[in-house]
Amino acid sequence: MDFIAGIIGDISGYMYGYILIALLIVAGLYFSFRTKFVQIRLFRESIRVITEPKKDKDSISSFQALMVSTASRVGTGNIVGVTGAILAGGPGAVFWMWLIALLGGASAFVESTLAQIYKKRGIDGSYGGPAYYIKQALKAPALGGIFAVFLILTYMGGFNALASFNLTDFVKAYIPSENATLIIGIVVAVLAAIVIFGGGKRISKATQVIVPIMAVAYIAVAIIVLILNITSLPSVIGSIFSQAFNFSSVAGGILGATIMNGIKRGLYSNEAGIGSAPNAAASADVSHPVKQGLVQMLSVFIDTLVICSATAFMILCSGVDPAGYIDAAGNTMNGAYIQASLNANFGAFGGYFITTALAIFAYTTLVGNYFYAEMNISYIYKDALNNKMFMFLYRLLAVVIIFVGAQFSAGLAWDTADVLMGFMALINVPVCVILGNTAFKALKDYTDKKKAGKPLDFKASDIGIKGTEYWN
């Protein structure tokens, strides 16, 4: 296991140290300029469109699609991932998380708009995602299949194993048993199974209730911490910006660690560009594809600029010295650090609260991730959703992976998720660059109609697209 963990760790370091940093930043800048910074220009519009009701009772609404994608985005990465990025890369890592979110908003807009344009009809409404727009628009079904396989491995495998591990790592401190890991793994797997075996609709209904409540509670606690430590806030903000570009002589490696950890954890948290949220976007019932692109753009901001920032400020304003939470081997003790940060302000309640928050975020991540995996199994096996025995075994496998993930080591759990996510981005981002002009035309169609006071409806022929199942 140590040998495998070492290989995966080396791949992760190379992937994020060189390839993905350049790819994500360049693509994010390209999409931002081509859309005239849609993530800023139409931010207010993105808030407005989430209230649009669905017309098709078998589909899910914009708000439900937002909550499914936010359920997957808002998870253990927002707590443990941010904490680890700060421990490994210092406060400056937060700046790079913000930057990747700002640029990622444009990437999320493009990929989700494409998913809406090329979505497919299913027995329970619409479905789609990168695998489907790769097949239909690029005429590359084999590449779409490869992407679908990586998405299933990433979300049902790597991400759910990691979420299960993080949850278990936090909660086991409260269970006085040598078999705590085993017990928690069983409980989490059973709770996840209740929703997973109910299918996509049950997932969307569960997340639309749980996600907003927990997110609001988490942000409220972060605001209380800021108020209690208001005098330290200016120095904390200063350290985020000053250490983001730490070119001091100590420091060739420090700057690299800051950038790599900020981008790696930012990407893990907000998922912009890797091709996950388009699966939720394609299932939404909207009158214009751009509306769902705007909704998913908003989800990136909720995840990183709001919830990840809440974690960062809770930690950095607490005054707890991070040096005590990096062991002799250089491993970061993420859970212990954030628990200590909350305990410094709230006593024992802080530890209980952060454990509860992580448990709920991890749970919604588990079921949200599975939703994405189920959307893609139909690409590989067309009749999957109609084959009850196949879907039973598929869902059972998802539950078993959640149980097994609880038994993982920290390094293997994080690196496996990072590498699988990286392969998704290496396929999806170049595809979005190639197909981006379609999303740009759809955006122009939307803004032109809005400016002229026309109904915000869409036909594929308006932008020269033929052969879509919807929008004709």
C-alpha cells in the first residue's frame, strides 16, 4: 500500500506542479476574456435565475440543480482541504484558491452551458454532461467514454472514498472503541445507501434541504469568529496577499508550495472545469441554456469565495500556531488544527460544531458525487437505468466504496482523488476550449434578447446548431 501511495503521490505532484496550473489559469483567462468576464458582469443575473420554476414535472429545477452541484462542491474540501492548504502552503494559498475560483467561474459557465445545449432526454427528465457533448459536438464517442470512466472512478471512487475517510477521521475521536473506523464506515455507508438507492430525484430533494441549512450555519459561526477576532483581521488579510507572492530567499520552494496547494485544494473544492457540475446542469429544466451556465457559475463562488473563505478566516483569525500541526515527516494534521482553531474561540463546542459540519458536508458530498456517477453510467451502458439488477449492483458497489474509503490512509485518500480529478480536467478543459464558441454564441443570444426585452427562450438554430434533442 505504501508503494502504491508513493507512485500516486509522485503523479499528483507532477500533475499539479506543472501541467494543471498552466492549463487551468490559461483556460480560465481565455474564457473570462471571451465572455467579457461573465462571472462579474452577470453575477446579479445568476442570482435572479435560480428562482425560475421548472416547467417539466419530471425534471429538476435550477435551484435543485444548484443544490446538487453545491452538495458535491461543498464538502470536506471546504474544511479539511482548506486547512491542509494553509498548513502546507501558508496563508498565501488562500489567494490562489480565490484566483482559481474567480477564473473558474467562467470555466464553469462554459461547461455547464454546453451541457444544457447538448443534453439528452431520459425517463426522468433530461441528462447529460461532458461525455455527451464530446460525443455529439466533437463526434468523438470513444473520448466521451474515456471521460465517463474517469468521472465514475473519480466521483464514485476517489472522491467518495476521500469524503468517507475525512468524515471518519474526524468522528472517530468521539467513539471510544478500537473498532471506531469500522463502526463509522458501516454507519456512513448505510446512511448513504438510503439516498443512493432512491435515485437522482431523492438525491436532489435531500440536498436542497440539507445544503442551505448547513451552509448558513457554518457561515454564521465564521462571522462570529471574525467579530471575536476583528482586530486581527487586517493582518490576516495582509498575510494572505503578501505570502501569495513570497519571493524571499528562503523560498523558491515556499512559493511553489503556496501556489500548488492553493490551486490543488481550490480545484478540489470548487471543481470548476473538471466536468462534474455539467452533469447536474444538464438535468435542470430551464428556458435557455445560459441560465444554467450562470447558476453553476454562482455555485463556484458559493463554494470558494464564501465557504472556503469562512474556513480560512476561522483558522487564521484564531491565533493558533500552525507549526504544532505538522509532524516530523511533514504530514499535516488538518483535523486537529481546525478543531483547535474553533476550540480557541468556543471551547468544547467548537470541536463538536466543526465535526458536525464536516459530517453533514461529507454526507451531502457522498450522495451528490454518486449522482454524477449515475449520470455517466448510462453513457457506457445505454440501458443501465432500465436494468434493475444492474443498478442494484452498481449502487451497492458505490456503498461498498464508501465503507472501504473510511479505512484509507490520509495520503492515499487525497492523492488518489487529486490524480483522478486531474485526468478529468485534462480531457474536459481542452474540449471546452474547442467547443467554447458555441457557449459564447449562446451567451450573446441571451444578452441580446434580454437587452431587447424579448422572451429569454432558446432555439439551437438561433446560433447555427443542428441535431440537438432539445431546443428545436
